[in-house]
Amino acid sequence: MAGNFTDLVISQDEQWTGLLQPLVLDIAIGLCALVNEALGILGIVANIVNILVFYRQGYDDSVNITLTALAVSDIGALLTLQVCNLMVNPWLMNLDLDVSVINFEELVSFYPHNYFIRVCGFITAFASFERCLCVVAPLKVKQIITKRVSIATNIFIFLILCLNLVPIYYVSYLDWVFIPELNKTKLIGLDRENPYNVFGISYYVTDLFIPHLSFFVIIMCNFIIGIQLKKRAAWKMSATNQKEKENPFSRKEMKLVMMLSVVSAIFIVCLIPQSAVLTTIAFVCDLSIYGRYFDVALLCFNISNFTESLSSSVNIVVYYVMSTRYRETLHAWFSTNKRTGMQWRN
């Protein structure tokens, strides 16, 4: 049962330095971990602010429900990534601990982080689909995407994607094992019998099909939005009704559509590195955790962790720049807190 994991623990240095010099790898991973840690802390604070702002605005608008769910999933992704940054720290990994750091990080941080990233992807896809309906069928969208539908859909996304973790935690687990070659007992990852029968299918579903499906939905919805907005712009140019051109509701909807399109674009661009690494590992076995060139994959994962942290942290900037209502709510909130603080001190 412990065969592969034991080999991994015994020969880490030999397996993980196939292409890169150990010192270069340690410095690169250490710098990535420090940057990701700092960015992750800022992102967690930013998403808490987002949740508080949307709470103050109320949840009569289904968009606020979806954006709150996105902020919650972003916090989950950043928190699990904080653990990952600590675990892959080269100084920690090089210590002679009673725990296999890479196994512990994989089961405690890596897979839960991927779960939250997948949730972020599908919530972003749902937000894109909702805005697509607003452009294609503006008079019917309020009847289709109600408050209850939005709440149920976001909860369903969180719950259904938990199934991604079932095969992984059914097959793999942590346990104490005595390793004769090291003459010590270590906490390492173990596999049940025939793990690759499960991992083979699970990997292609959870790490390839599901993220690419969310990418496809986001891209298609934004593509349809772009076509519809182009047609609408052409119609307005030829329209003679000036009041229709200056309809404030249309401007408001346009701003919201553009804001969510920017959020979608950021998500896709920032998740491309992770998707590229996972896709490559599917075809190049030497880049897997037991492969000779896992050092390269490890470095690529740390770089992709940065872009994932950026994706989960930068939405507050997009909301603040592109949403007048968000800015006004945030300013009013800070003004209220400032006045309350001054009264308390006086």
C-alpha cells in the first residue's frame, strides 16, 4: 500500500531535481511563496470587504448573491493556498520532519484549493450566463433568474463540485508508517488498492473536463454578449428616438455587463497557467508527483499559484473602478465607520 509514497519520501532529492539546480529551485519557490502569501492575505481582506459591501447593498438583486458566492469561494481558494505556500516553502521541505510535507500539502491544501477554484469557475460561468440572458432576453431575465434561483444555483455549485473530492479522499489518506531505510516512522500519504483505476478517471474529469467546461461556458456567453451588444449599438446609431439612446437603465445594464465580462476575462487569463500545467501532466508522466521532472512541475505550480491568487484578489479593483454603486456603498460604509470611531473616542 505504501510503496510509491515510501519511495517518494526516501528519494525526494533524486526525483525532484531532474532539470533544475536545487539552489535555483529553492530560491524560485521561496520567492513565489512569499509573494503569494502576501497577495493572498490582501485578497482575503479584499473579499471580506466585497461581502460586506454586497450585504449592505442587499440581496434583492440576484447579481449580488452571485458575487457574494464568488467572494466566498475566492476566500476558500486563498485560505487553502496560504497553507500550500507554507508547505512548499523550501526551508520547511528540507527539514528532517516526521511528516512528508508534499503528501500532507497535497491532501490538506492542493485538492481543496482546486475544489474552490472549480467553484469560482462555475460561479463565474453562471454570472456570465445571467448577463447573457440580460442582453438576449432583457424582459424575461427577471422571471428566469429570480432571487431563489440564484441562491439555489450557487449552493448547488458548491455542493455538486464536492463530488470531485470523493474519489481522491476515498483512495488516498495519511497514516504513520515505519520506513526501514530511514529507521523512523513518518506520516505519509498512502493509497488503497488499485488507486490509478480511480485517479485515472478522476483526473481527466476534475482537472481537465470540468475547468475546460467552465472556460467554454464563460467564453461562449461573453461571445454572445459581444455580438448582441454590437447589434444593439448599430441599432442605436440608426435610431431616431433620442430618449431611447439615453435610457439610464440601458447604461446601468451595460456597465454591469462590462464589469462581469472583465471579471470573466481575468479569471480565464489567470487560470490558463494552471490549466496548461495540468493538461501537460496528463500527457507527460515524468512531470507527475512520482516523475523525474516533478521539480519543473512544482515550479510551474508555484507560478500558477500566483496567477490564481491574483484572480481571487483583484475583483475588488474591478468592482471599485467599474461600479458606481459599489464605490458609493464603500465610501458610505467607511464614512459611517469613521464617524462612529470619532464619536467613540470623544
